[in-house]
Amino acid sequence: MTRFAKILLLLSCVPAAAFAQTQPLETLHYRPSGKLIILDLTVNGKTHAWFCFDSGAYHSIIDPRLARELGLKTAGEGTLGGTGKGQVSYRRVGPITVGLGRLSIPVSDAWSTDMSGLPIAKDVRGIIGSDLLDRYVISIDPDTRVVSIFDPRTFVAPQQATALPIVVKNDRYFVRATLDVKPGVRTDNLYRIDTGSEDSFDDPSAALALHTHKTSLGNGFGANFEGVSGEFEAAHLGPYSWRDVWGPGGQSPAIGMEILRRFVVTFDVPHRYMYLNPNSALNDAIPAPSN
């Protein structure tokens, strides 16, 4: 057997799925809004709108302006809680179809609520999260500003990536991390993965840090409120660590884009893993809050 024939034989024994990671179903270029990810999507096959990709969003949301433009009828209402205080009202607008390039996602229970108070670009008309993550493997490359969408049935983990288990609770996604708050104080917790947040680590133990700073917390649905940010002595996510990490002291532990932007991050929710490949921003300083 010739050398060339041997190579062909070896290749024929490799499962087709092994090549799938270079064959995404679709790639989308995104525009940043601060550290957030804004995608140009379509709704019901005709109307283009900017959506924020928010892994913390367990329902797809569109604002009332877009709902009116699409002629959507409401089918009930309720209230939702966000990172701010209090509840925000929403209306159910029934099933819609969200287009991502050549792909379409049926959303059976879209919500409509006022997004004008969110700290995000004012032309953003919607939010998408679990409706996308539950169906596909999603990879985000902050350097190239590309979101790649893979079929979970054929997806192969990226080479040399760190694999961290994802814990799913009530359509929310969590990963374990550890914070050294100050000498003698450490917290090991599950942190909600939140690409809709520009923060680093959000944890109530920030109030115990040696250095704290009064700041406005919330910055999402609900009213903002005065709270505290703190400088954690160190933060640890898998094999990666950062020192002097400023983070807000919210009541719901979360990890946001200040940390996730330091990687090509791949969310494989169907198989319950998050993959991290560090980029040039890995060791950037984590700044203190500006307010």
C-alpha cells in the first residue's frame, strides 16, 4: 500500500463529525455595544432588527415598537424580574420566527416589554438567549466579532480548549468559579453565565472586600439602586486566574462579558459544556466601576 493510500484509509476511519467544528451552519458578524454582542436578525422573515445576545435571557424579548411594526397581537401579560429592583410588566405576543442568516428559530412564547431604560444602544429592538442556546452550539470570537452557530449533533469541541461543565437550572446556565474576597474569605459558587452583562463577577461578597466603592447596581430590567462594588483579591475560573478583580455586589452571582470577552467562548448547552480559548485580552486589568 502506498503512503497516499494509507493516508486516505486513515481519513476514511475518522468520523465525519471530527471535521464539523470548521463547518458552522452559519456565521454572523456582530457589532459591539460596549462589551455586549448585538446581532442583525430578522423577525417573521421580513423585518430586520438589532438583537442583544443575552445568555441570561430565558425568554426572547422584543420591544413594543417592533411588536407594533410587525402587527403582533398580545395574548396575555405578566411581570418579570431583572437585575434591578421591582417587577417590569410584559405582554405575550405569541409565536414568532427569528432569522439568523440562513437559519430560522421558532419562538413559541415571545414577550414584549419596554427596553428604553436598558443601558444598551437605543436602536436595539430585541433580546435573544435560551431560545438560541438550547438549539445550537454558539461560539463567540471577540477579536473577529463573529458568532458561529453549530449543529450540536455533529459539533466537535475546539482543540486545546478548556472545558467547563454547565449546570442548567430553570433555563438559566451556570458555571462554577471561586473568588478570593480578602485574606481568609473565599467563596466557591455557581455563577450564572450572563453575556447581557458588562460586569466581571457579580457576587454579594463584594461588600466584604478590603476596597469597596459605592455604585449604582441593577442596570437592567427594574429600577437601579445604590449598592457597592468591591475589589476581590483574586478570581478563578477553571485554570485561569486574575488578581485585583473589581465586581459588583449584586444578590445573584453571575459572570459577565468583562471576563468572557477574554476568550473565544463556546456554549454547548445541549451537551452541558462551556469551552474557553484565551485571546489577547486574557490578562487585561479589570477596572474599578466609574460610578
